[in-house]
Amino acid sequence: MMFRVLAADFLKIRRKAIWFLIFLGPIGVIALQVANYGLRYDYLMEKYAANPWGAFLGNIQFLLPVTILLGIAIIASMVASIEHQMNSWKQLLALPITRTAVFSAKFTLCALMLFVSCVLLGIGIVGLGLGLKLGTDVPLGNIVKLSFYPMIAAFPALALQLWLSVTMRNQALPLTVGILGGVLSLYAVKMPDWFLWKLPLLMNEAGKPEYSVFAGLAVGIVIFAIGLLHFTRLDVN
């Protein structure tokens, strides 16, 4: 049942600007590195001659948390706004489908679009790295982790943003929360490990990025379950 709802949601966003956003995120991150290396190529290559790929990936990692968190806020809001703008929640929920299927489909839709964005990011990283002549020993494992770990660690933010966006017709508060979370992520290094918007940074006291990923996945499931429970009991106008 959820897959039928998901297919319908894909049709709804077929000609929406949301697809532009999916491409804009990774392109923006890569473009910033093009500018960075374009202006300081000789300096950066000399300074990080011992590990040019490591320095390159480090520069990208700094940009990813805020990019992902802002992207999540906008994507969740745009997905939910389709029903809000058409006043179609009551008609949608009157169909012989469960609210669980509706909420799960919208979460899956957001996650899939983020996945596409991360795939594009990974391709862009490899392409730009080779174009900058960082070496042919491409650290594919690290690139895969860099491309997808922050997304998984940001699942709590995704669940929270979708919950707020779906249950609130006025998107001002959900977007404010998302933007504030993205800004806070820039200063989250000194925050405790349980701080939700620190997880995409992949930094923790144990020094293992996987801990942030597993924590994000676990907390994301909990917030998703709470949001789903609220949505199933919500009076829809």
C-alpha cells in the first residue's frame, strides 16, 4: 500500500522545483571547491602534498552538515506543501489507505531524494578530484562514507522536519526550525554528542563516525515513530 502512495507522490512532484533543489545541493558543494582550488590551487597542493585527497575530502566534509540540514528542511516542507496548498489532506486520507502508509511514503520520498543528491555528490567528488589531479588512487571507501554517512546521521532531523511540515499548514515554523538547526550545526562541534544537529558532523567523543551514524538511525526511528503516532491521531481539516 505504501508503494502505491509513494508512486502517487512521485507523480505529484514530477514538475516541481524540488528536483532543482536535489541537484543544487551537490552542485553547490562542488562549485565551492572549484572556486577554492581555482583560487588557491598551488598553495593547497603544496600544503597537502602528502595527502591531497584527504585535504580535499576534509574541505567538503565541513560544508555537508549545513547543506544537508537546510536541504532536509526545504524538501520536507515542499513535499508536505503539495497537500496543504491543494487542501487535499482530507480527500487523501478518505481513500482506502492507512495514515501509516501516507506518512511512511512521504518520509521515504524525502529519503530517496536525499539519496539521489548524495549519489550526485559522490560522482561530483570523484570527477572534481580527478580533474584537479589529486592522484589516481581515489579513496572510494572514504568518498562513499562522506557522501552517505551525514545523510543517515541526519535522519532525526528528517523525521522531525517531516513531522512538523505535515502537521502544520503554515510552514514558517518548520522552516525556521530547519534553518536554525542548519546554522547551529556550524557551531555544534562543542555541543554534547546527543545534540540532534551535531550528528551529521560525524564527530563524537569516541572519535568514530559510525557511532554518529548508528545514533542518527536509532534516534531517527524514534522521532519517526512519534511523528507517525501523532499523525495517525491528528484531526485533518
